[in-house]
Amino acid sequence: MEGTPVVVVRRFDRDAGDGRIPYLSAASMLLSSRQEDRAYTEVVRTIEARGDDPARDRLELWRRLVFNLLITNVDDHLQNLAFLHVGHGQWRLAPTFDLNPFPDKDRESKTWLSEEDGPITDIGTLLRRCRLFSISESQALGALREVHRAVANWRVVAKSPEVGLSERELQDFAPAFEHMQMEAAARG
């Protein structure tokens, strides 16, 4: 269409010369199927065993769990979490993708927090269990504050020219972003 801006999306699984960077989903790394109940603690063990910077990736994974909860992204199955090969058998978390707010769904993760905890449903549990990710309480609180600030600004982003939601659409999506867990995160 004439006048429609062209958006170029750079693939994260390509290098500067457009060569492929080997990619594996977390499901593939864990040799699991979509039908199995799996836990993020299993992903943490993979990060520790095969990651090129486990401390960075464990904290990043925890941040993503907070973000998923705060935007009600309940499509967090292990095909939507991935790793990129960095060489010598080591991997790093791939950038995030397929993040969708679900205003009409219960706030419950598809992938469990741990085998003992089950699905993620609240900020309190994430904070209490941050040690499962080998991150300190202060690291967890700092990450929580950053993620909360970003998500709390959702209406501004949604109304921006890049996104362009209408007032009606804002109201439709509000339950995904404005809920008790956001209030708990603000107190965190």
C-alpha cells in the first residue's frame, strides 16, 4: 500500500553477515513435549550446565517471569523460550518473543515455577523463591521495580503512534495490566 511505512525486523538468530546462529527452544534443550508439565527450575539447571553467563541468564529469566505475570502472558510454554549458541557448546538466552497479554485469562503460568511450587500466580511466591534462580533478594527487588515501572507505563506505550490502540482497545486490555499482582509489585 502506498504511504504505508516499511518495517524491517532483524532476526535474532542471524549474525551480522546474515548467517544462521544455532537456536534451540527450551523444550528442545529439556527434551520435553508441549503436553508435559515442566518447570523454570529445569531451565535454570540447563543455564547452569550449558550457559556462557549463567548469572546473567538466571536473572534475565527471573525478570521474564515477573514480566509475564504482570502482563498476563500465560502462553509461556517452553517453545516460547529459547537459547542461541555462542560457541564451544555454550548457550545464552535468546531475546524474548511471542509475548501476549491475555486480559480474559487467569493469571497462571503455563510453565511451572518449580516442581514443588507449580504454576506462577503471584509476585510474593516469585520473590520468596528467587534463590531457586541463585539471585539475591536485593537483585530480585531491583528487577521487580524495573519491570513494574515498565509495565505500569503500558497505557502510554499502547496509545503511542507505534502501537495506536483506541480507548476501547485500552479498556479491553486493561485487565491484563491492571490487577492485584501489579499492586503487589508496586509494594515490592
